Amino acid sequence: MSRLLKPFCIDEPGELVELISGAVFDILDGGVLLDGAIGNEEFGYFDLVGVNGYGEGVFFFINFSGCEAEYLRLLKCMRWYRENRYVLQKLYAGRAALSPVPLVFVVAPFYSDSMRKVLLDIREGRITLMKYVAFLCSDEKKSLFLEKVQAPSPCAGKADPIRVSETPPSRPAPDWSKARPPERIEDLRKLRSEIQTDITNISDEELFDLLK
């Protein structure tokens, strides 16, 4: 007998980020999660960073509410990426290759027809749109269904949805209690000691440029 699924509302952006982070392997066809919330206060933050099966860096932009005004942050994020790609490539050296035009997955609860066309036509990034729906199972476990949103075409088929469960992955999951960093990092020595990768090849000046 199939389980009963009830729609439910996700109350916090961090909860949505956590569910999506557990689905990176399926979304990217074998990809892995590298990082979360990278960017700065002025231009905003990409919510997740992953790498696909081809070794290419992938950036996730999550529009929690679906508000169209939020996509201004997406444009700012892509501008920030272009201006800081050299430093980012050093940061993810040996783990992900970053092309001049970023590979971006946008996740939102819905898209109007006009906004879908606008997003898919942005030339500054290679954008894939994904729509999410949250469900509560009969055992009170939360599930997320993600589906790719295609450009309108009479011959286009419907993509298979991806189901994400709140059950934690086998590896320790990062703490996504906050969708974005609450403040800037001013102490570079602290940053160098806390970051989960070797950044000895990045100078203090380059780190300041990345975080300012």
C-alpha cells in the first residue's frame, strides 16, 4: 500500500537548503556537494556549490518564496562570480573547474511563464530551472520533489521528478541552519583555520577581494 503524502509549507530557507543539499548527488547525476553560501553581502550568496560528474563547478540559487524580485540577487551573484572567478578557481583547485559562464541551478516553488522565459534567456549563465514541492509522509518524514522546468516546446517531454527525503545521507551532513552567512568574515587567520580546504595558494588580498 502506498504511503499518504500531504503537502506542507517549509517555514525556513535553511530547511529548504538542507533538503536540497541532500539531493545534490541525484540532481547532478553523481555530483557531490562542495560548499554552501558563497558570495558577499553586497551581491548576495549562491546557496550551495557542488561539482557534477564531469568535474565542473555548479552553483545553486534557491528562491525560497518564488518572489520575482529575488531574481535580481541572481543577476548580482553572477556578476560577482565573473569578477571573482580567478580566486574561486584557486579556492576549488583540484576539486572543480570553473568556466567563464557559470553553471547555475535555480530552485523555486513556481515560475510564471514570463519569468521562466526571462531566466532561460539570461546569457551570463547556463541556467537550469527546477521547481520544488514539499510533502509530509504518513510517518511525518518530510520529502521534497524536484522537477526540471523546460522551455516551452510542443515536442518537449516531461522530466522525471527527483524525490528528496529528510533522511540524512550516509556521510555527515553540513549544518545548514542558516541559508546565508550572518556577517562578513574579517579575521582572515580565523577563516584560514576554519575553512575545509587548503587555501595557502590564495593571498590575503585575494581573500579580501572575494569577501568584501
